[in-house]
Amino acid sequence: MRVVLDANQFISGVLVSRGNPAKILDAWRDGRFELLLSEFALVEIRRVLHYPKIRKRHSWSASQIDDFVERLRDSATMVDVRTRVDAVTDDPDDNAYLALAVDGDAHCVVSGDQHLLKLREYQGIRIVTAAAFLRDLARAGEPPPSGM
């Protein structure tokens, strides 16, 4: 299963070790699905991890943030995004995740962003919450990530 996570899933996964986004990252590390990323997504993850209020919560140095992002780059499937999407007008940056999903032939996009979630799907690609994705993993016969 090929999956796109929006940046906030990574941030939540870093900040809340027992939350659903953290369980999703654990499932990915365990090889339960293929994570798709783009340069745009990595830049956004890095940028948000550097926000002062976020840094205060995770206490990582700039080099630790860079190491985390580089590990993502090395471990995920990087997609060269060429498609232009204009489906989300209220927050145009969200279109980058839809374009990543299209060009990466994703099965779904996992997000907590209401701009994306209200679409429910885009070009046959489901847009789901972290909780719904974990249920999908369980239904697919995969054991849920530890702690669930």
C-alpha cells in the first residue's frame, strides 16, 4: 500500500509518542506500507519542526531536525511531483499532497487537515484520518502497530 502523510502527521508523530500518527510512523518503520514523500513535503516538515513553539515541545537541535528529515528522505519513496492540482482553494499548499498522491500512485492520503478531509477522495485516492488509516491497516490483515 502506497501512502502519503501530510506534514502534520509527522509533527504529531514526533510530539505525541502514543498518538495515532506515531503509530502510523511505527507501522511504516515496520514495513507495513510504503511511504511516499516529495521535496515539498520534506521542506514543510523541516520548516514546521523549526517553529519555536514546536521546537520547545520536541527539544531537538537544528542538526537533529536535519537528521530526522534526511532519514525520512533515505527511507521513504521519493516522488518527483510534476502534476499540478488546484482542488483545495482555501489552503493551496495542501494541493502539493494531492499532487504527490497522484504522481506516486498512492492508495490514500492521511491527514488531519479539514481542507483535505472534506474532499474525502481525489481522483480515486482516499483522504482519511490517522484513526481511519489504522483501522484500514488492521482490516487489511496487518496487525495494528504496537500500543494499539
